[in-house]
Amino acid sequence: LEALLPRVSKPVQYVGGELNAQTKDWDAADVRWALMYPDAYEVGLPNQGVQILYEVLNERADALAERCYAVWPDLEALMREHGVPAFTVDTHRPLGAFDVLGVSFSTELGYTNLLTALDLAGIPLHAAERDESHPVVIAGGHAAFNPEPIADFVDAAVLGDGEQIVGTITDVHLAWQADGSPGGRDELLLRLAKTGGVYVPRFYDVSYLPDGRLEAVTPNREGVPARIGKHTVMNLDEWPYPKTPLVPMAETVHERMSVEIFRGCTRGCRFGQAGMITRPVRERSIEGSGAMVTQGLCAS
């Protein structure tokens, strides 16, 4: 990859090494996450969702997380020409080497960027064609709240807040590994589905009305819940992340340190993600917000 960077615009967005970035010992981690924001670095790096999960996972001794963003067309063309797979910015490791590929969708425009990344990584686009050698592809974020448009391409989807469920997914993966990985990929996905908080499309039959509207989503595997739970962190003060915000190498769309003071929106506009998807409104205490401001400034 490094040999290609002088030939593309803004190569600094692909090199990693930002202030507060983390690179952990690969061999010391049992579950390895690649966290993708499916848009350009300048849009994806400030995203707090990815930064929060990056810290939460890297605080665990048994896991590691690295970041990935969409590449611009100039680098994509060179990667295809030279056989360079999709990579993480932290260590330039190929996405296909990770156990889990977590993708955070803020908008539906990221769907096709995920397909491009999977294609570049050599990971089959369709979940049904993947085996134990491929990462488990899990979608999250606001635009994964209705996961049906991408159900053929992701192994699983998570609804709502991610801070707690990434720990549950990691624990399930660890237990499956400790048992000797019985039943392969299918058994791992079944264990995730049985938690009640992870939607695994292959375990559901979906039917539609003549006009294209959704008619029913019915489990086709025993032990799989009929309804998937949405994850809601009720006490934000218990999750003061990111504690050490990433400082970008290149100019980004949010050129500042951000602190989330509340989650959700009191207005509840039908078109608003924050008002509809992220309800109920939860506020961080003024003490908690102040501590995050102080901590973030000291760390950056």
C-alpha cells in the first residue's frame, strides 16, 4: 500500500498514527474487530459512534479494534491494479484477517461503499457465500435500523446503541472459540441471534405485500426470537466515551472536539433519526459533561 500513496490525492488520510490512535498486539487478542465507517476519512474520523466502540473494545484485554474508511476512486483503482486488499488505517492489515467487520451506517448512501469495501477485501458480497475464513459482517447505526435493504450482504445487524452489545458479541465469539468453534459460522450466528439483540437475516423468512410493503418477518430456526430488541444505554454518565478523542491527520468535516451531552431529541419529528430512532431522550449530567470536556482537552 505505501508504495501507492504518493500517486493519490491526500494520502495522509490512509496512513493512520493519529494522536490517541491505538495499535494493540495482534497475537494477544482473541477477538479482532475492524470498525468501518463507510465514507471518506474526513467524514468518518469525527464520527463519535466509531470512536466510542473503538475505545470500548480496545479497553478489553481479550479484544482489539482497528478502523477502516472508504477509499477515494483514485486509490481504489490502484488497489485493484496492484492487488492490494481493503485495509485498516491503524496497521494497514487486510479486512479479511479480522474476526468481525462492524459497519456503522449513518445514511443509506453508505450501503454501496460497504459493497465496494467487501469486493476490495475479497470477502463474498453475499452473506450466504461466506465461510469460517471470512469475518462476520455486522451492521449498526441509524441507517441499519431497517436492515432489510442490506439483509443479503450482512451476516447480522444491531439496532440502537452499540456500547454494550459489542461486548456481548465479543463474549459470544469468545465462548464459541473456547468450545472449539462447533458448528462453524452457522452456530456462531445462531448463538448471536439467541441473545435477542442481534438480527441474523438467514434465520428469518421475509414476505412482502403485492405493493412491496413488508408483510411479515418469521423465524425459521428454533430458539431464534420473533422480535429483536433495541439497545438503549439509559445512563450516559456510565459511558463517558470517547475519553481520548482521535485528532485527525487531515482536515475533517467536524474540525473540533465534540462531547455528546444528550442522546435523542425532544421534538420527535417523524423524519428525524434522533427523534424517532434514538428515543427516549437521555441527558448526561452537567458534571459528567464537564469531566468529558476536561478529559478530552487534556488528552488532545
